Amino acid sequence: GFKIAFKERCLESPCFGGVEGISGRAWWKITAARVLHHAKPDVKYTDEEFNRFFRRVYQHFGSPGGYMVLEDAQSLLTSLKESSHHHLLLGITSNSQTRHMESVLPMLGLHDHFSWFTASQEVRHEKPAMEIFDAAYKQAQFWLPDLRKDEVLHIGDSYACDYCGAKRYGFQALLLDRSDNPLVVAYQDWIEAPDYEGKSLDDMEKNTITSLSEVVKRLL
């Protein structure tokens, strides 16, 4: 029910309401109602019942209990901070809502590792669109004005959004394959991968990693 409702809402109201001009909370409230409809179409809920349900769900994903910091991610951030690579500028470019940047990351103690944050809800474009990568590039240039596109390494777990989108924009890219991790589910699997110069199966395979622990080795 969730996967069906999430796809419907992403296509109807992209970027968690950013394009439509509604709040992230309003977007999720409509989506949660759609989830219940698909999960139990014969069950009817009163407004009071639904509001009580939705508030509890929204609270859960506003608390540490709604998230898990994967071990390889924490290890990478710690090792970069403590190693000779501490001078690297880190940022986040995500097809997510601003709440993740402004509340979730600080709540998990991760925000201080990053210098800039780009969320699709705020930019009103999502990966693999050129606009969100352009917004990220401009944020990075605030810290490094002479930064070239080919000096940026984008890492993500979506072939279409993260790998092909970043390569088309001119960034370097690594594809993080988490298909063996049952805790990680890919939802935006309907997005078509854009073309980029040199696109091939061999290129993708050479730039695929299965753990963020491999990133440091790639930087050496």
C-alpha cells in the first residue's frame, strides 16, 4: 500500500509538495490517507481516527526511532574527519524534504559533517534533473569558488538519479549498490536513467561499490 501511494503522490505532487506549494506535512498527510486506502480499501476511518493515526506516524518519523545510521556511513564520516582527507568538503544532495536536512540530520548528530545541503523539496526539482545538481554545485562553490564540476564526487544508491544524473551534469559519480541490504528499499524505481557521455554497462560496473567503506580507497 505504501509503495503504490508513494509513487502516485510523487507523480501527482513532485518534491514532497515543493512544486505544488504545500508543506511537507500536508504532503505526507494526503499520502498516509492514500496508503490506508490501498492497504485496506474496504475500511472507512473517521477524521478523528485518521488524524490520531497520522499524528503518531508523523511523530515517529520526527524521532530517532524512525531512522537508522548505517554502519558504513558512520564509519566513513568518522574516518574522513580523522584522516588526511579531513579537508574534503562534504555536502548532501537528496530527493527528500527539508525536514531531513533541518531536523533529522541534527537529531542523529550527522549535520556537522556537512557544509551544504540541497533538498528536492526546496529546489523544486529532483534528481536526475540538472537543476538540483546545479543548485548543489552553487552551494559547494560558496565554500570553494574555483571548484570545477569534475572535482565533485557524487555518491548515491540510485542508478538513474544518482549515477546517471550526476554524470550527465559533469560530476564524477559512484553507484552505491545496497541491493543485498534488506533494510534499504528503493522506491523511486520508475525514474528513467538519462544518457551521459560514455554511458555503458562497463562504466557503471567500474564505478559501483557495495559499501561506503570503499570510498576512502577510491580517494587514495
